[in-house]
Amino acid sequence: MATPLVVSEVFKSFTMHLRDGLKLAVVNDVSFSVGSGECVVLGGPSGIGKSSILKMLYGNYAVDAGQILVDHRGKVIDIASADPRTVLDVRRHTMGYVSQFLRTVPRVAAIDVVAEPLVARGVDAVEARDKAATLLAGLNLPRDLWNLPPATFSGGEQQRVNIARGFITDHRILLLDEPTASLDAANRKVVVSMIAAKKAEGVAMLGIFHDEEVREAVSGRILDVSAFSPRKAVAA
């Protein structure tokens, strides 16, 4: 599979059980692909389904129909129909995700939070921590915070830990959900440089960026999610 990520005819709806089973369509007939070394940006107004698309690709949301094809360790995997064990393996080795919010185990040091994805893949803990330290330094997180749990950090500090954790691996596919939302201008520029480096390495990236300057700096093309938006809810 020459293209790392192919999305074909994906439909998604939510059933509103507190409203007599009303079925609320989220996106209809989503079809696109992301090539190696490309950063595609999901565009469109808030609430149009951009984050839902990322969550379907990562396997957090089930799909009603369609395929999400990923080139995973030499095999084509359909995330839409894969079993949970396979989805976890894809996340470990092929598809990374940087969300808007950092979710960590309490009392775990920031540097270990960042290093964990490498350790989970069998990388020596010392080597993983060294790479984590390099990323945290590049993102201007004060060294005094590295050995503290990030639950006590500010929003911008937590997001820098989140970004470092997402960028530490060599995943072929990287999903980015507003990675720069809580950052100041200087650190937004750092993240733009990190995305450029991933593109040079051939990583396929799909992201949401509400900051226009960042969006223009990283996007190879913008995919308007409005084209996949249903017009109305359909009763079950």
C-alpha cells in the first residue's frame, strides 16, 4: 500500500437515546487519502465533524459504514472493522495521535510520560528518556518541571508535554487535534518546525489547526469537511 492512509465512503452518526432514539448524522461519505510526507488540514467551522473524523481514524469512534485503510507493518488494516487488539497494535507502531488534552497516570514524571511510547515499543528506558529530554528542551519546558507530574502544570506546559509524547516515535501516520491551541507564539513556531521535520521524514499527517498562521504554515492542502456534512438529523 503506497499511501499510508486511505479513507473511503465513511459514514458516522450518533443515536440520541434521551430523545427517543433520534439518529444524528455527523458526517456522510467521507473519502480522502494522505500521502507520505504530506500534512492535510481538516477545515470548516466548529461542530462540522473534524474531531470526529480524527477519532474514527484512531479507533475511538466506531463508524456506521466505510473503510479506514492503514498501511501497518506491511499489511493493510481496516481500522473500521479491526478488532481491539489490532487497533492497539496500530497505535503502538503505526498511527500516533496528539489530542487537545493531556491524559496521564497521576504522579508519573513528565519526562516518563513523554518517554513511555518508546518504552512500550521496547526501547531502552535510558535512551527513551534522553530523547524525551531533547524534545522537552526544544519545546522550552523548564528543566525543573521534567521530574514533576504534569497534572500540576499550566495548560500550555501540559500541551508541550503532550506534543513531545506524540512526536517522540517514528509512526508513519500522525493525527494532530489542535496541538498548538494552548501555546504562545514562540512555541507555536517550534511545533511548526517539528511538523516540517516529520514531513521531511515522510510521515503522513492529518490535523486540525484553528490558528490561521499555523494552518497556512503546515498545510499541504486543506480538506473542507463541510463537503461531508449531512443536512439534517434522521429519525430512527
